[in-house]
Amino acid sequence: MKLRGILVLLFLVVIAGAAYILWPEGWNARNFQAVVNRQLQTDRELPQTPLAERLARKRFELGQPVLLRVFKEEGELELWLERNNRYELALTYPICNWSGALGPKLKEGDGQSPEGYYLASPRQLKPDSRYYRAINVGFPNAFDAHMGRTGSFLMIHGDCVSIGCYAMTDAGIDDIYNAVESAMKQGQKAFAIHLYPFRMTAANLARHAQSKWRPFWENLGEGDRLFAASRQPPATAVCNGRYVFAAAESALPPNCRRIAAW
């Protein structure tokens, strides 16, 4: 990093320490991470190697079907591509910023980044976003609507600003958007977006055992385990206030409302 960048980061560390002392209830490590990420983005150049070349090194190519998986606590977005009827992890991107706390979005204006299972179609791509490029995750989905949750314009987008969205920096969303757009040009009708509070391990669930959201997270974990076993995004619906999952749409209970793209 340039000397100027190092000096700025040192200054930010001092400011962060002062902010924590003065406003301990309103400051946390993720707030500071977002500030640092913003500075890193300021000096960051777009990747020198084109996306197609980076994918080719792992024997992937643009146009293969895509799947996005987001992990709030770890601050990561994974880009998966389908090869030989199984999805494989292609690239992982740091999330520059997300807002709120661990847990689902409940209502318009609560500042929460959503959690759950979503589908996106071409109409949910926004090439002219105020945050460079954006993908509308499709909130509220059928589950959110069933639970009476409200909100709008929840995106995965560029920049490092979040008001309920997942901000990936312009460089990050450029890759993600290009992969999605290429897949849809090759015929993918819709792609899955899985938004998790953290990686759905037994250890992580145990660590959050006292959270009021644990039953919801355990429900999310059912879909995650099905994906891990099949390497295909599960067909998803909502029944009686819960997500239900199956290997195929035809296997979902007929009286359940499907999770669909817009």
C-alpha cells in the first residue's frame, strides 16, 4: 500500500480508539472495518487480471450458471458456478459493508440486511445503480411476506455504503455482476441468492444458542445442508412460517408457496 494509505489507516486507528472511548455503545469492530474498507477502496485499482482469465485458471468460464452465497459474520460473498451438474466455488469476495445486526430484516427502515433464500431474474439487475451496479435480492420473498416483513430495494451493490444492503466495492460488484449477466445471456432464467448470518456450522449455532433467532437460523441450516450434499440449490418454499426444501420443485408440498424470482 502507498505510504499515504498507511498514514491514513494509522490515523483511522487513532480515531476509532477515541470513538470507542467516547461512544462505546454505538461503536463496534464492524463499524471500524467499514471505515477502513472505504479507505482501501479509495486507493484500490480494479483487478489487473480480467475476470475471465481468473476463472479460466480454475477451469471455469463466463456464462456458466451462477449461485451467490453471503455470510454476514464472516463478511464474505461466494460466487459459485455450475460445472458437470454440480455447483463449485469459483471466487470469494470480502463484503465491504452490511448494516444492522445478525438476524433477518423485519420492516422498512430498520437498517437490517436481509437473511434467507432468494431468487433473482434479469429484471432484478440494475446496471445504472447510484452505487455503480446492483442486484436486487428479491426482498420480500414469499417467506418474508408470510411473516409480515416489509422493505424495498435491498441490493448487492458497489461502493462501501449500506442501508440494509450488501456493499461489495465497485471492483467486487463488477466481477459479480458480469458473472451473473453472462450466465443469463447464456440462458439461465434465474439464480439463487443464499443470505446467511454466518456459516451454518453446529459450532456457530451453539455459539448463538441464546439468540432469539436460533430457530430461524436452524431452519436456514436445513437448506444449507441440502446444498452441501447435492451441490445444487434446493427448491424452496414457505409453509406454516418455515422454509421447506426439496431436491426438486416437484417434491415440494403442493400447498406451500414457492420462493420465486420477480
